[in-house]
Amino acid sequence: MIRNFTFTTSDKEQIYATAYLNETRFSGNALVLVHGFKGFKDWGFGPYASQFFADNGYLTVAFNFSHNGVDENNEFTRLDKFAANTFSREIRELNEITDALYNDYLNLNFKGKIGYIGHSRGGAISILNATHRDDIPAIALWASISKLDRYSERQKEEWRRKGYLEVLNMRTKQKLKLNLTLLKDIEKNSDDLLNIQYAVTNFNRPLFIAQGDQDVAVRLEEAVKLYNWANREKTELYIINNTGHTFGIVHPFEQSNEKFDKLLDKTLTFFNNNLK
């Protein structure tokens, strides 16, 4: 089963989502895939990975944050939403869709547990959300960032002066704006709600950290930092040699590769062992 659905948030925003389920192999638990900055649920490896986990026993849900800028056709047309996005919003939206799944929003008689797979910024959002919940037994972080404040003082000065910061989408060549609300979110909440070090240190549950050693978007040092913050007895650091931020996968999806397939296998084993 592949079912597209729309979820309405508490502030009446729309989240586009897809549920993957292999009814004959379903083991009872679920995984939620959390995309990163300029990402979306159907980017590159998204559908391939979602189907893999479904075929191996998990209800798998991939979704777009309401303000990721992408419409229902996977095009960056909602640039006003993208500009107005904040990290706090994404944490809240992940929280709401998790609550909805636990409350059997999809009418599948779901009674299992939920794990997160977060890629890049989605990894940070996953751990920041889960550290305040006791019903997320395990998380996998793929190429996850270790800090949300990734902007220089010069960029921040320009941001305040203009009221926005422009970033380039390398894939589409679009210039995308980030409103001042994002910077204010960082400055207001960096010590608590958006404190990744605190979240990882206090998660104290099974954590899988995967990182390509050739990643230029998120350096290997960030994965090591996350690992050092975590409870090492419950944490696995998996370094993948000679691969980058998306593990050799491009968009539109062409084919998988040995390293990404091994990452899927390692992630599956992690959840099989820890999602109880």
C-alpha cells in the first residue's frame, strides 16, 4: 500500500505525506522519515528508502514540512512559506504528526512504536523533538547537523539590515529567501528548545549516527560531536568512506548503490534491535 494523505496542523497549515505499508510483512511498528533543509519527502532516496523499510516490516511515513517551500508536485513554488519557516515550527509539526500516528490517524489499527530517521537538518529536528517525548524508543541520524546556527556574523548583519537572507538552491538555481523570523527563532531558543547538545545528551536511548566522510555540507566532525555528546553505550557511529551528503543518490532518483543499500541494511538492523 502506498497512500498519499494530507495532514492539517494545529495552525491550519497543510502537510503532504505518504504512507508505505506492506500488509503481509507488517511487524507492528512505524518509522517517520524527516527531510532536511531544501528537502522534501519525494527527493531522491525518499521513496526508495520508504519502500525498503515497508517491505521489511514497518509502516513508513514520509512527509513535507508545511513551510519547506514545495507544492504537491514537488516543485519549489511556495517561496513565501519557505521564507517564513522556523525550526520551532518544524519541531512542533513533527510532534503533531507523531501524535496523530500514535492516535491511529491512518485508521490502520496501529498500536506499535515509532522511530525517526532524520536526514541533515531533519536529524536535528528529530532529536530536538524526541528528547521531550518518552515514546520514541530509537532514532537514526543520517548526515545530521550538530548546530542550527550556521550563519556568520556578517550574514546576520546583512539579514537584519535587509530583513531577509538569500540562499541558493543549487539543484533548481532558485534564490530563496529566509525571513528574519528564522534568525529570531535561533536567538530566542538556542539555549533550550533548539539546543542540540542538550537534546542528544539527554536522549539516553538508542541512537544511530551515519555519516559520509566526504560530506562537504555537513562535515564528519559534526557526527563525531554528536557521538561524543550521546550515551556511547547506546549509540552507534557508522562512518561511510568515500561518500557525501546524500550517499551517492541524486534527484531525480536514478538508482541506488552499494553504500546506500548498506546504510539501509544497517539502519534496519538498528531499528529491529531497538524499536521495542
